[in-house]
Amino acid sequence: PMFSVVCCPLTILIKNNIIKKNKLIVDVGMYETKVLEVHYEAKKITVTDARTISSKGLVDENGIDFSELASVIDTEFSNAGKKDVSVSLPSEICESKIITIKNKKKSEIPKIIKKEHMTFGRANPITHVVDYAFLGMREEDGDTVFYYLLSAVQKSVAAYLGASFEKHKLKVKTIVSSVYNQICLSEIFFDEYEHLNRLFVDFGTNSTRITAFSEGMAVYTRSVDIGFNSYVRSLFSAQEEAGKPEIIRALTEVGEHTDLADNIIGEYFDVLNLDIYRKCVNDVDDYTANDISRVIDLCSKNDLSISKIYYTGNIIKGFDKKLADKLDVVVEKVVFHSMDEKEGKGYVLEIDDILFSGAYTNALGLCIYPML
């Protein structure tokens, strides 16, 4: 979805156009903001630079300091010239929902959406910019079903974002919710025919976004209020002697791997109690696995058998293996650090010789978006 209220007319880039264009892709996260420099030409996307900016002091539970963020990005990329910008916002400040519309002419659907679907969750067209994207259509039990993703962000947030970047001559052309990045990113796996029915799970700082795909098309999405900070809060309340820095360090470096040598236990659990750590981590694991399991059960009731989970985001070490055992499905991390070229449907994604870890997956999904 493009919240284009804050920007000039969009630069449309479709896969059959021969257009040379450079853009900055900005994926705003609670801990880190990932920035990609991307070159588009004809049917080719080339990622030419990838950098991480600490979100400390820029992003917190009270909002995002877009003014300072734009200043940092302008400084970091000052030698590259001014660029158009696409921004991905954290799921915490966006509302997203997948809807279905049956047996209507495609030309009628925009009016139907504007009349019946612009208010959902906490979003409404008075306070929010609400937009939608077509995800696909198919025949189901004799019905022609259209799938659309609705997303919304507060008007004040969108206006502040656009104005802050404009001061640095950075044109915000597109704003998306993070769930749309997942949907775009999944397009790269279109040729994995063994697992056409799958989940994409994005483990965030304060929430986790789960999106279900049926035969490669996104059909359902939901956000659950469990994330990395759920582990931190649970441990902090149960272990008075340990501070958050010690807790975060253990979660990041140890994760599920608590069967450790004595010297490692001494390094991470001199203040933090190992038994309390195990219990708290297991409790949050169970909550998370149960929420994902409920989505899988919901899919199963709708004749959609999930056989694989792709995951991105801020997951603690070892939880992917535990999740695979608990749910009896294949669980695989979305990784691109060893990739230099990948074919999509009608285009090629190329990564230059740059540091490119799995942390950039949301940004990568957004950079693919113009080619879909």
C-alpha cells in the first residue's frame, strides 16, 4: 500500500519499463533502521549499498523522530546525491488487514473498498491515511475471490515523515507497512513448489506479524503482541538482581542454548539466574508457538495445510528449531547474505559486493515492490 498523501505523484516503475532510477529504501525498526541504496533499470534491481543506523534515540514507544532520522540518512548518504525514498514503518504504528471480495467486477472494487472497508481496527479515514494493494485473485468453490491488503497510518505521522525528509531534499515517494514487505519478499520464493502453502513470520521488538500464503498468494495476516521485549520484560520482572543490559546480552548471545559449559554459564549467568532464565524463556516460547499454531489451525480449517514457515526479524537463537519440533513443520530463516543474484517473476535481483545480512529482509521486500 502506498500512503501517497505525503508525496508528489509517484514515480511508477514497472518491470517492462526501461527506466534508470536510484532510490533509498529505509526500513525503520525499533532497534535498528536499515537503509538500502538501490538502482533500477529495465528488468533489473541492483542493491548497491546497505547500511544500518542505530534507532536508539530515534525510535521508542512514544514515536519516531523523523526529523533526526532524515538528518542522519542525509549525512550517511551525502556523497550519493539526493534520492527518492521509500519508507517502511514498524508494525506497531500501522494497521493492516487482508480482505476478500467475491464475484465483483474488478473495476467496481475500489468503490466497494472505500465504502465498506476503510475503517478497521483502530484506523478510520478521518484520522488515518488508508490505502490498499491488490494481492491476487482465484476461483474458490465456484466464486471469483479477490484479495486485497488494507493498511493505514495516522495522518500526523505520515505528514511529519514527509515534511522531515523534504527538508533534506529527500522525496518520500512511498510509505508501506512492514507486512507488505513480507508479501513482496515472498514473491522471490515463487518457484518453491514443494511448499506453496506457507507462513511468513516476522519477529519484531514488541510484536510478531504472521502472514499466511496459499499457493504463493497472501490470504491472511495478523499481528500478535509478543516480541523480543516480551522475553526482556518477563526476565526483568522475575529477576530483580539483573538489569536489562545483562538480560538482552544473554537473550542475544545465548538464546535457547542453555546447555552450556561452566565458563559460558559464568560469563552470562553470574547475576542472571539460569533456572529463572530457562523458565521465562520457555514461557514466552510457548505463548509465541501457541499463537503461530492457532494461525496454522485456522488455515487448516479453511483447507489450507501449512507445510513451511519462513521467518525474519529479531528471533532468539535456537527458537526456530524448537518451533519446528513443536509445530512439526519446516522452519527456515530468510537469508540473503550469501546470495549475489536471484530471479523473480520477470526480473533479476542483484546484490553488489556489500555486507548484506538477513536483517535487511524487510528492506529488500520493499525494494522489490516496484517490480511487482
